[in-house]
Amino acid sequence: MNQHICEPTSPWLFPFARSLLRWLFALVFVFAGYKHITAPDGFVAITPRWVPLPDFVVWATG
């Protein structure tokens, strides 16, 4: 009765899924950073008004 709820059914499945998701998230973040620099208008539009220099902030966080 000492089983974990998320215990993998196969010894290679959990590390594989973890690695796959890690690469997927890395690609998503790289793409978002690329879009911050190449097409910042959408990000500037959703920046709160209280943020100073929204164009620079979007560029710097990309």
C-alpha cells in the first residue's frame, strides 16, 4: 500500500515524458521570446498602463 499515485507504469515512460515536455516548453518559450522582439504590438497592447516604457519592457522581457 505504499504506492504513489503518479508512479509510472513503465520505468522509461516517466523520464521520456518529462524530457519531451521539457523540450516542448523550451520551444514555446523560445518562440514567445522571438515574437516579443519581431512582433511586439500584441504584447504592448496587453501591457498594463501603469508599466513605464511598455515598448522597452516588452523588448527587454523578450
